[in-house]
Amino acid sequence: MTSFQSTLGEEDEGIADELAEGQREISIAEFFEKNKQMLGFGSGARGVVTAVKEAVDNALDATEEAGVLPDIYIEIREVGDYYRLVVEDNGPGITKEQLPKVFGKLLYGSRFHKREQARGQQGIGISAAVLHSQLTSGKPAKITSRPKGQSRAQYFELVIDTDTNEPEIQAEEETSWDRPHGTRIELEMEANMRARAQLHDYVKHTAVVNPHARLELREPGLDEPMKFERATDQLPAETEEIRPHPHGVELGTLIKMLGATESYSLSGFLQEEFTRVGRKTADKVVDGFRDRYYGREMSWRGPGPGDVDLEAAVVAAVANKSSEATAVFAERIAETLDSRDRTTRFEAHEIVETVADDVEEEHGETFGATVREKALDAAWAAYTGTNADDEANVDVRTPDLYAVVDEATSDRKDDATVQGLAERLVEKFDAVAADGYRVTLSDLRAYVDRSVEPMIDHEGVTFGDTARENVVEALWECCRTVPDDPPNVGDLADEHDAARDLLEAMRGADILAPPTGCLAPITAELVEAGLKKEFDADFYASATRDAEVHGGDPFIVEAGIAYGGELEDGGEIDMLRYANRVPLVYKRGACVTTDVVRGIGWRNYGLDQPGGSGMPNGAAVLLVHVASTNVPFTSESKDAIASVPEIEDEIELAIREAARELKSFLNRRRSLQKRREKQDVLGRILPEMADKLSEVTERPRPNIDGALARIMNNVSIERTVEDGTVTLAVENHSDRSESPDVTDIVSAEPAEIDGDAQVVDLDGEWFVKWNPSVPAGERAELTYAVDDEATFEITVDGVEGERLTVDT
């Protein structure tokens, strides 16, 4: 036969051996040496930003873990053909033994195996910066670290051996350092400062979501260093490591865990190795596993009263026992079965065992295993109508399945169709009758499909996917979980299919979300504090969502908005994206946060949005922070968050929650603007009208002092002084209760103060402060006594200026 495959000639013998000689292991350092762009070092401009980011992230994590408020110093300066980057922190320092590996070995760190929030996890970032530095400048990284409590610091110069992914130490010595504890890294690299804007954004945005940190940046071209002072002494909440959640484990990981655990039982394994799994939850998972591994047993409704003599069937099956004990034995089995709505074979077995034990104790006769088994077979055959030798046999299975199918399908299925399906299903169940009608869910689907297809082909019956699934679900509800003991954990580790059944049972169980002690969100209060610290705006709002779960990992989304003030207007809003408190300054268009922002109808919240979609315009800053034990980034450089539906939904809800407050603020401001314009007009017209009215009527000019407040529905405050008594009349002309903070600043000591007032003496000036509650349409009077020579100055808070009329 002709072959179309080419063949090797004799001269090519041994080529496989030659090819094998060229195969060798590739170290992770060697891989990233040729793929630096995957880690964010694709260009000289970006390399500087990424190196700063990795060093600062490590510094923040280290200081927070040690319970120290971070003081971080960043310096960039030109050194010949290169740029030198220095980052110092006041963290706990690194031990002499660990320092070379932390900075000189990729995939080396303390956080990768921990399920808790951290800025860095893989142990790649700072060592990748060292690798980038040595590749572009050929110079070693210089690291100084002084652990807390040690009198001297340790100094290293090192590079990474990319063939072995091990640190190569070029210099090592003890040295003095003025910091009592901390770490300093110095890198030289081929770079440029074209990404200066991104660098500044990174540092500023880091300061926004880390208001507890103090940052200082010095770089070429800056007239003075950029300093970001801390706004709070409150460190982020301490996180606690959690165990894996059953909903987030993959099959290979589960098999590995099964092989490594010290637990023997499946229930113990679930409770000891996973979070949120107690005894009840473990039992639910084990039952779900039984359903998949062993299958369930079909339960049957049984014959109606008087249709079958169950008692006689049992009596006929029992031999060599007294008639009295046999009668009691048979009667109790029959009564128990008759009293049940549905029964499986294993439940019938339990009934026979229980009754036999009771009768043995009462009558002193032994009902051995053989007698019990024969009684069970007889009772079960009579109960299900499967005793072909009995003329009184009644088939209960077909009418039972008819009722199940009829209730599960629509009224459009005629009796013949339902009857035909029931009869065919009984035939399928007959194949597993000897095993107690034990079936899996996939078995039931196959039974229904194989029963329906001939009816469709030969009888023209219509039976769609929905109707089939409804029948399957109804039959599955009639099945019962078997009591068989599950395999021990060691056996499960060696059975791939059994482990898969366990994984499906874990994913199918209703299990509480993971605990959130492993997360440290910024909190809504500190989100606002960070925005206020770095952005001068008129309005701030924030929202922190409750924890949710994706892939078994908990996450929390936070959002903040700043609007107006000194923020630039006329273009797109400024969007700040974060993951675990780390700013994301690149790949904005590839991030799920950007997709969500573009999809929101911002016109509903008072911002301009050309075309009704896309990024909104306005003098606003929008902050979105995702905190998780496992943020799903789009790449190793961790520049953008992947589109995970659960995270996407929470980002949108958090943004909308903060945006609703912005909408209220803008609506209120527009309303006040209209009031101000109306009030200005009335302020000009009313005096002219009063003068004209006096002229026409030849009467004194009317008093219009309170007219403006009444027309504008304002809160008016009027001061009168008579015989040394000062009266502040507060009138509420609005349609709601008001509680203004009224402070009268007096040059003489006040006395006889009426009402609940606070009095403070500051260098010869007395501040008299009230906070009256004045219902709509009501008036309050605030009085005190003072010398006639006193001077006054009033301030009012708690009421917008546009809704306030003060006549003093």
C-alpha cells in the first residue's frame, strides 16, 4: 500500500538522540530575561515606573505587616548614561540570610501561598527590577537593610544568575546606617523620563489610597521634591490568612490536597482543609458526593391500602419461627411500609432490620441474616409489584411514574404520551432493579432521552428539552441519597473520576462566602480622606461594598468621587484604578473598570457624556479599588483587571452608589443657583417697588426687611438690641424643619443667656452659640444681656447661603 508519509533514511539514524542532547531546563530568570515586557519592563520609560512601583509596593507591605506607619523616600537621578533609582523605607528590615534571595531570585517570597490580601504575591516584582537593572546597565543592585533591634546594617551588591535563578553576591559587608530600621535598594538602569506623568500619577495615586503613608519623590527636573504627608495614623486593618474555599478549587489542586492531607475521613478532610466548612456543610458535600459516586436510589409510592397483602407476603417468606413472632414481624413491616409516602430499597432494608431487632428482643427468637433478607425480598417485591409468581401482584411502578411525569409536563401532553413514557421508563429502571433501582443523574437523563426518542420518531410526539429536563428533575427528586460510606481520602486521591465527583459536589453545595478577615479595604471614610488630601474639590463621596466571591476568592470593591473646586474641567474625568491599594497606571483600555465606567449612563448623574456612552466629561475624579486575595489581572505585569462578571457587577454597584450622592449634590447646587438668581432679582426689584408705592400713595415707605425671606421661603435671622437685651429672631419660612448653628460674637461679656447656648471666651471676644430646632413656619427667639457699648458679628452654619437671610 502506498504511504504518503515521508521516511527517514539510514543516514538519519540517531537524530532523536541528537535532538535530545539539545533539550535543557529553562530557568524562570532566563525566561523573563527574554520576556521583560511581560513584567512591565518593555521600554526605558516604563521600566522606571515599574521599578518604582515594585519597590514602593514592597515597602508598603513590609511596613504595614510590621505595624509601622510608612515613610518612603524615592529618588531618581542621572548618573552618566544611566538613571539611578533609590527607594528607602522604614520597615522591619530583612535578615542577612533572606536578603539575597528576596532581591536575587525570581518566584521567591512569603505571600504566594497565603490567602490574604497583599500588594505583591508571586515574588517576581522587585527581583525583576534587579534583573532589568543588570541587563540594561550591567551593574549590580545595591541593597542595605537594617532589621529592627540590630545595631548594624547589612550591605549587599548582587546580580541574578539567569541560568540558575540564584543570587550572585558580588560584595557583602556590615555597615552603619542612620535609619534605626528599614531597607534601601539602589538600581542603575538604562532609561528615560518620558513617562514622568505616569510616574507622578503612580506616586500621587498611591498617596490617595494609602493616607497613612508619607511619600517623598525627588527626580531630575523637579524644582523641589514632591511630598505627600499622611492624613491619618490609622494603619490598614490586619489581615488573617484563610484556607481555600470549596468553590474555588480546581481538580488538580484537589487531588494534590487529597494526597497530602493527614485526614482519613472525607468529612474530616473537608472540615480541616477548607474554610466555611463545618460538620453540617461537610455532610451536605458528602451527600452530594454520594449522589454522584454511588447514585441515588429511586423511591416508589407503593400499593394502595388493600391492594396488596404485604403482611402475607412476609409471613410466607419466614420459616422456622413461631407463628406469633412471625405475625408480629410481618405486621410491623407491613404497617411501616403502608404508612410511608415513598420508600427506597435501602429504607425498606432499614425497616426490616429495626423491626427484626425489636421482635428478637420481645419474643426471644433470633431473626438471622437469611430470614431478614428473605423477608426484605418478599416485602419489596410485593411493595413494588415485581413478584411475577404472585397472581395478586399489582404493578405500582407504572402508575407511580405516570403521576410523576404528568405533574412535571404541561397540560398539552395527552394521557397516551404520558402513559407511553411511564411504561418505557419502567423498562429502563428494570435494568437496575437488582441494585435497588440505583441511578445517577446522568442515568436519568439517558433514561428519559432513550424513552422519548422512539415516541418522537414513530408516534409523532413533541417532547422538547425543557419538558425532558422537567421530567428528569422530578424523577431525581423522587430518588434518595444512599447511606453507603464514602471511600477514605487516600483512595479518593488515587481515583480521578471519584475526585471529580467530589469537586462537583463541593461546587454544587450551598456554602457561605469566605470570611473577609483576609481583606483590608481602604474603607469609605479613608477613601474620602485620601481624595480630600490630594484633590481640592467641592464635593466628595465614597462607597465600600460588602464582600463577594469569585472563584472561591473573596473580594471587596470601593469607589470614590471628587467633584468641582480646583479640578480641571473641559475634558474626560480623571479615573484612578487600584488593585489591593496599588495604582494601575497602564493599559486603562484593557481594564474591566474602564469598561464598566464607559457603560454607565453618566448623564443620569449630572455629568456630560457625549453620545450617551463612553468616558464622561467634567471636573471630577473617580476612584475604584478592588481588594482581593487573588485579583484576576490580565497579565503578569498587573496593569489591568480581567473581566470577571462578579467583579464587574460590584464595580458598577459601587460606582453608582457614590454617583447617586453626586447627583443629589449637583441637583441641590443647581436648585440653589436658581434661588440665588431669583433672590438677586428680587433684591433689586423690591426696594424699587417700595419706593414707587410710597410715591404713588404718598404714604411712608413700607418696611420690606422680612419680605424677601418670606417670598424666598428662606430662614431669616434678625438681631435687635434694646435696653441692653440682645434678641436674635430666627424665622423659618421654608416647608421643613431647620436647625441652624447660630453664633453671635460679642465684644463684651454676655449675661442672662436664654436657651441652651455654649459660651466661649477667646481673647476678650465671647462666642455665644445656639443650635435651635425651628419647625416650618415657626419662630424662635434667642436672647442675652450685654453692655450697650458692645459690638456684634454673627455667623450661621447648617443652612445654605442661598436659603438664608440675615438682617443684623
